[in-house]
Amino acid sequence: MEINLKLTISFLLPAAFMLLLAACGGGTQTADTPTPEAKVAAKAIAQPTSTNELPKPEPTKLPAPEPTPPEAPPTATAATQTTGVAPTPTATTPSDDAPATPVPPAPSGPGLRIPVQGADHISQSQTHPDYNSVPATSGWHYGDASAPVPWGVHGDALPDEILVHNLEHGGVGIHYNCPEGCDELVSQLKKIADRMGKVILSPYPGMETKIALTAWTFLDTFDEFDKDRIEDFARVHESSPNAPEYLVR
């Protein structure tokens, strides 16, 4: 019986060893050698598929600044395009708010102030009321080519309708009345008139005095020659704002 037990053990041990090998992989590979299935699994873990990879973020690109276009030359006007010459700039009309040229103060003398009779223009064929002074200092006067007359010395008498037009322009009249002649007086008066600007020197027959000085609405009469009196009257009243058109030459 002991012999039979030994035989049984000796028979079963190899069979058990073979079964153990089969359970561990067939018995042909060692424990350190990975199986093909293990290699595939390891490769899958080491190299993930493209579906699991995250895309790398691309750097943000800022748009390049646009270059500033060069300034265009000024467009020619229609007049420049037509003629080739730039139009001349026109003067700007001053507004109503612009300060006006100051008017100098109007003198109240020397001489006697005479009430104004207007400044109406008439023709030589028209009649009019009498003047309120001799010589006249305002009122009706010719508006044709006969008046006003040039400034200076006149040897012949001039009608009031002409003389008043000269006074309207800020002129001064120096008149003399010498029925028997007064060459020396006339010579003295000429010297004054030649130094003045807007002055008329002429005879005036029929005056009550020998000398008369006239300006617009002013009169001075006397008989004796007085150089300072004459020059003072002419200086103050020449181009006086009392005259309606005192700036007219």
C-alpha cells in the first residue's frame, strides 16, 4: 500500500505542475516578459489618441494700424479752374455793430448863427423864398453843373444859389463890397484865401458892410480889415460838421 501511495504521488505531481503552468500563461513566458495584450494597453496609455488631446492656444494677433492718408491739397474754386487765377478776396462789409467814425464837435462860433433854411437843390429856372441873411448861409441852391464852383479866388460876383452849394460842402465864403474900389483890401484878402483850403473869395455887391464872412448857418460882417478875425473864422468853420456834406471836397 505504501508503494501504491508513492506511485500515485509521483503521478499526480507532474500533472499538477503542468496545470499550474497552464494557469500562469502556458508556461512558455517568464513573469518579467509582458504579454501582447499588456503591450497594447501600455501603448494606449502612453500615447493618447487625438480625440483626447487638447489644442494648443494660438497667440492673439493685434491688427496692424492703418497708415494715415496724406492731406489732400485745397480744391481749386470754380473761378480758379476756369481762369487759372485765384479770385481776389472781397472786402467784408462792416456790420451795424461796428463803431462809426467819430464826428468832431460842431462849432457854435465865431460869427452869428443864422436859422437854417434847408438844403434843397433847385434848377436855375426855379424860384424860391428869400434868404434870411445877406449873403445867404443855407437854403436853396443849384444842383446842376454850375455849382459848386472851384475853391479859391473869383473876380466876378457869384449868385447865392451857387455860393450856398459851396457852404453845404463845408466851405467858407470871404466877400467884399467896394463900390469905389479897394485894391489894397482885395490884395490882403487874397493872401488869406491862398493859404486856406475850402474857401471862396469873391465880390458881393449890395452888402451893408465892406466885408462878410459866411459858413453854413453862420455870418460875420464888419468894415475894417482884421486878419486874425478872418483867419479864425475860416479855420473853425472850414469842413465843420454844421454843414450837411462837410466831408465832400
